[in-house]
Amino acid sequence: VRLCRNLLPCFFSTTMAEPSGPKSLLSLDPRLQQDFQTRVRQMKRQPQAEQLTPGVIYLGHIPRGLYEPQLKDYFSQFGSVSRLRLSRSKKTGNSKGYAFVEFDCDEVAKIVADTMNNYLFNERLLKCHFVPPEKVHKELFKGSETQFRKPSYPAVKRYNRKRNPEEQKKMSKRLLEKEKQLRKRIAAKGIEYDFPGFAAQIAGKRKRQIVPATDLNASVNSQDPTPVCTPSMIERRKSLQTGKDEEDEEIILKLPANDTDSLKKARKAIKGQKEIKSKKRKVQTE
């Protein structure tokens, strides 16, 4: 009881007395309140540590196989990476080859941009540039904190799926309309250019040139498969040529007109062979 009575005046003196400094900061000993307040003022007058301004870098020509975890682990050796966004395709989910990395300090970002620019990494030259703060869009790192999930049904599989005849007609109609609009745009700019396009392919499928079996000497389209010379095909050609003379025509070699010496020698050789044959016949008859 005596201790409580002795502490009550001290308690009321500390609570009821108006301190010279801020009300939230009170010393445990009321006799040292003034010294405590002076120390608090001195601490407040000291310059505070400068706040770090974040810096963003652009990273291009990223090799395949490097995604958010690998990039964050690699660039964290320079400094603390606060945010990272890798650009991906919405249809396939694959990387587009460029990303944006944000560091806690802009000085670190500038050093990274200088050291990693034109750096040979996995057979590719990385392109790294510091992005000024005024050019950083407020939604640049939107969705970078959420983990990326690859699309379950990419557009490539959706485009290459098997279609029924009705879907094929719709697809061909859409392609022809797009091609028609393209031709109009080219003509509007004054360019005289013609190309076969999808219309020629569809027309070629509908109207295929059928070569008759009897007309074997007619010209064949270069895109058609080449005929195979089988024994049955050769016999067929021979049967078609029955109306023509079966005797083989004599092949005559014509030499140049200027070469008179060679002609004379050839004639002499032919005459000599004829004379030898006639002499042999006479001997045999005798």
C-alpha cells in the first residue's frame, strides 16, 4: 500500500503534466523528459536515407527455352528484381522473344543495360536498353505477378482440325472474300498486279483437265504426275501406230557443206567397199 501511495503522485505528474515535445513520445523517467525530447529532435533533424527509384530495362532476342523463372534467376545476380514480364502469344502461349525487367534501383538497371547489350547468350545477341521513366506505361507489368498458364486449345490445332464439307465451304468463302478485298485495295492504290490466289486453286480443283487415252502425244500439265513407261504402256503405243509404215526409215547424217575433203574421203570409202563386194560376188559365181 505504501508503494502504491508513493507511485501515485509520479503517475499523475507524468500524465497530467503537458510535455514540451510531442505527446506520443514520453520518457519513462519524468526527470529525464527534457533530455529525451532533445534527442528525439536531433534524430529527426538527421537526413533520412534516400528512397530508391525503380528502373526498367527492355530485353530483346531472348533465346528459346528461357521463361519467367529462368530470367528472374539470371538477372537477380545484378540486383533485386521487383517485377518481370515476358511477352507471350495469346493463341499459342509461346514466347515472343522480348521482355521487360524492373529493378529496385535505376542505377542497377542502367548497369545491366550497358553490360548485357550485345551479349552472346545461347547463340543469340541479346538487346538490352534502359527505358526512361516517362516512357514506362502504367499497365506495362499488368498480370506479371500471376503465373502464366498455357492455352489448353491453341489456335494452331484449331485451324488444322478436320472439317466437314459445310465448314470447308465457309472457310473457302471467307478466304475468297478476303482476297477480293485485297485486290480492291491494290487497285485503289494504282498498282497493276495480278496473282492467282485462292480463286485459282478452287477453280483448279473443280475443273481438272482430263487427257484422253488415245491422244498420247498431247501436252500434259507440268503439275500432273509423269506417266510411267511400263511394258503394257509400250505395247499400247505400238498398237496405236499400226497405220504407219512399219519399216524403219533410213537415218541420213548430214555433214557441214564447208567440209569438202571429208565428203570426198567418205565417197571414196563407199566406192571402195562397193567394188570389193562386186569382186567377191564374181569369184563366188565362177
